Amino acid sequence: MRLGRRIGIAIAGGLVVAAGVVLAMPLIPGPGVLVIALGLGILSLEFERPRVWLAALKSRFRDVADRIRRKPPGGGS
């Protein structure tokens, strides 16, 4: 039962990450990074490495959000 769950999560998460990669391509518009994060979230239910990647992705999102918040009004230099 445990092995079946791991295989199912691996397949589902892998397909979602693959869809995110396709959506992240410049020729195809879509929320690629968000779909990749969703796929990593699915994979992190069973595997440690995606947890690490997801934590790094969250950290980068926080850094970008902080930079956007600190940007002065009017976009001056």
C-alpha cells in the first residue's frame, strides 16, 4: 500500500511539474512557476528533495516580494 502511494504521488507530482515546465516556456502563456510549485508540493508529500526545492522557491518568492515592496513609488532611481 505504501509503495503504491509513493508511485501515485510520484506520477501525479511529476506530471504537474512537467505541465508547469511547459507553461513556463516563453511561447506558451500561463502560470508556469505556480504550477511547478504545486507539483513540488505534491511530490513533497512523500519525498525529501522536493521539500528542499520548494523551500528554496518560497524563499526566492519572498525575496522578490520584499524587493517589490521596497521599491520607491513612481519607480524613481
